Amino acid sequence: MKVIALFVCVLLSCFVVADNSYPVDVKPTAKWVSGAVGNGTIYYQTEDYFEFGNIVNPITVEISYSSGWNFVAGVCLNSYAQRLPIPGTNLQSNCPAGAYAEVSNNTMTNGSEFPDSDDEPDDTTDDTTSAQIFIRPGTDAGFVVVLPDAEDAQNFTVKFTAQQCEDSNTFPVGSQNQCLEIEEFGLDDTKIIQVGAGFWQYYKISVDEYYPSSNNITIFHNGTTDSIKLFVQQGYIPTQEWAMNTDNTVDGDLTGATLATPGNYNSKETFYFGIYNGNDATKNVFVNVTTGACNSTETFGYACLHKMSNTTAAGGIRTIPATITSGNNSLTTNNGSSIAFDYSDEDLFSHDYAYFQLTDYPPYSFPYSVRVSVANNDVSDLSGAPAVFAKLGSYPSAQSNDYNISTYGDVTHQLNLPITSEIYGNNDVSSRWFVAVQLPSDFSIWVGTNCANNCSDGEHGDCFCSNGDYCANVISVNGSYAGFYELPQTLQDSAGACSCTKDKYSFSFDCTQKNNGNSAIYILLIAIGGLIVLGVAIGVPIYCYVANKKAKVIDDM
């Protein structure tokens, strides 16, 4: 009987191991990425894309060189490189969050060390640095590589080390990354879940399509004051280091994390959230998922304040044609110049977005991309351009988007939205690009052209296009604007920000404002400083005179 019992236990343990398998190494079906980059060029992977399943994040990326020198390379692994390509300009800002890395390798591809030489450029490094990045599952992951400090092109190879679950229905969420299924958390559902000390509990939320009845989703949980933390991610499981920014409210021990305008009009969107227990004891956690509904099918957005019939960006959605034509800017005409909006009042616009919709795509060779640029009108605001989001087929937000540029301090944020023959030929809402600018903000937006107003027609600065040539020259070749509708091929591309002839204008996107936007304040501060200096200059001699007089009186006594 003991032998039988032992056999049963061993057999059951085998089933447990089989059911809870561990991740395996990812073996690329194609060769590693190799190419040439440097001298201002950008490398885009356009074939032999990588396929990732439910990956163990982060993964490790490394680079090696077979020629040139050991420079620091900027590397982005875009999980959707074919469907949602990104430009190589301002790569750290344009790369999906968590997927950018800076790497170097002092050992060449053939295994030898880079030699010491008097000819070695100044910006090289002796360091060998790999990096960890975060990606999502997909079938078209591809690298973008830049080498901004290299004056000459040189050959490189990029590799990665990663593990993933073999079963696409399981995720590496076990205590030791075992591959387990993740339970669906229903909309408008409530659970009491038990989370062990130092452990996670993961769930997923599926939104079939956007509709005003699910204008937003809020995840509530208690334990805020007891080291219980919530992390949410779009499209894959979050980690503490890699999670989206949610619109949070805290009421005592209860936290609510809101996801604005989730889903698309004709496709499903999945969010994953994890409850982490940072306590030293097991905790029972209350979790509730609530949908926020608009009373009318005409309304959407924050507090349902936007109406589809309203053609203003703050009250509804403003259309901007993607085709550049002559005439004044209007709902049906786009001359390529910037359009200014002042929605900077925090009391009116906090948590909200300004919404735009692209119409009238031009008939250029497919695929091409439409530039959409935003910039801060207040050059004294060191936060730079406002965050901008884009989504195909529905209203974007910080939580639900296809593109997200929300880095701090950039003069401009420029989206490059892809247009395929399928998108061009489809007239329904699923083929419309929607753009949202985070408010409050005083900003300008322009579509199609690279730099706003062509840098005052070159009076204060220059604008460079895809191939590094002056944008004005690109247009003058044949009078066509097609040169604007390409992914940048060089780092010289201005990416929406004019190259100002004078540094004191460099914070201004079109070189029309001096960096010192608060000149009156600075003049006042200088005046106050001058008065202080003058006071010291007068006061010190008087003090010395009085002190000397007192000393003389004492001496005379």
C-alpha cells in the first residue's frame, strides 16, 4: 500500500509539473538582426520579424560590431514593427514605453577586442553594456537602431535573450515564473482575493468594442495604506517597473484606477492588472471593476463632456484633413500650418483631452505615414510638448492607444501614423486615425508638414526632411508634398522642431519666441537683485563708518 501511495504521489506531481510548466528559451525562426548604421542613418528591420508569445519580462538585448568603433547605440524593439512602425528620430521618445535601450560592446563580433588607437573618435566607450527591455507578445516585432555619435557607417548585430510560455493560454505569473492561466475579471464584478506576502494575483479585462456604455473602466481595491498595490498594462501583464499611468483617485484605504475610452469600434482590447502584496502577511483584498457609462450615444470622454456633433477639440472632436492643400485652415482644409489651442485652465480641463480626427488621406504610394506634430506654445514651460496619443478606430487616451509619446521636455512630439491601402480604401470609422492631446495645455498642432510654418519661411531657422535635405527643397522638386509622408531615414530629420539659427530660440518649435518666455518676471528679478546689490553697496560703507565712530569713542574714553 505504501508503494502504491508513493506511486500515486509521484504520478500526481508529474501532472502538476505538466500543468504548471516553466518558460522555455525563445529561439528565433530567422537570423539575428545585422546591418549598417552611423553617419546619421537609421536602421529599420523590415523583414524576418520576430514572433514572441507570452514572454518573461524583461528580456535582455545586446549589440556587437564587426567594423568601426565601440559607440553607444540606441536600440528599440517595437513589438508591432510592421503594423505600427515608429520613426528612428527622437527614438527614446517614440519607442514604446520600456522597449528602448542604450547598449555597447567592446568585444567585436569576431571575438576580438577593439584596439587602442590614436585615431579612435572621442565619443567611443570601453564599456560592454547589455540592457533589459519590456515587450508585448506579437508576430511582427522588429528593431530600430541608431548610432548618433558615429560619423561613419559601421556594421552591427543585435541579439536578445528571452523566455516565454509554450502554451499561448498561459502566462509566466507563478511564484517562480511557472506558466499559469489568468482568470478573466468581468466588467461590473467584485471579488475578495487572497494574496500571499510578497506575491502577485493577476487578472485580465476584455473590452469587445468601444461604446458609451463602457466609456471608462475603473478598478477599485482596498489595502492602499497596507502595502497593497495595483499595476495595470495594456495588452500584456504588468510588472512593478513596467505599468501604464492610470487616472487614480485615493479615498482613505480605497484606490480607484481609471482607464479612459477603452476598446475600438470593431476590435477587442485586453488589459491586464496585477495586485501585489508588499506586506509581510497574507491579505484578503477587495477588488471591484466598474464601467462608467455616458447617458447618450453622442457623448464620450472624461465625464462624458465631449459630443460627437461638436466640432471643437475641447467640446467634441475636431477634424483635420491629412492632405495638404492651399487655403486657410478649416475643418475641411489643411494648409500645413500650425493651429493654436489654449486649453491651459486646470479647473476646466484637468484629466481631459483635446480630440482630433484625421480625414482625407492623400493618394501616395502605400504604405506611407502622416506626420502629426504637437508643441507647447509656452516656451517657459520646461515640461515641453504635451503628451499625445493616437489610436486607429476610436478615441485614444493614456491607457488605450496605438501610439503614445509622453516624454518630458521635448520641444515637439511628432507621430508618424501609417496609412496602408486597406486603411485608405476603407471609409468606415475603423480606418480613421484619432489623436488626443493631454490637457490642460496651451499647444499648437499641425498635420502633414514636418515643421510648423516652415520655421517662419526660413527666417529664424531651418527644417530638414526624411533624407536630410531642406524640406523646402523636397517640395520644390516637383511641387508634391509626398516627401513629408515618409518615415525619416536620417537623424537630421527635424521631427517637427525647427533647427533655430540662434540658440536663444531653441525652445520654440518654430523659432519665433525666445527661450525666456517670462522675460517680464526675469527683468523684475534682475531689478530686485540690483536693488539688493545697491543696498549692500550703500549699507556696508555706512555700517563701517558707524562702527569706526563707535570704536573711536571707546578709544577716546
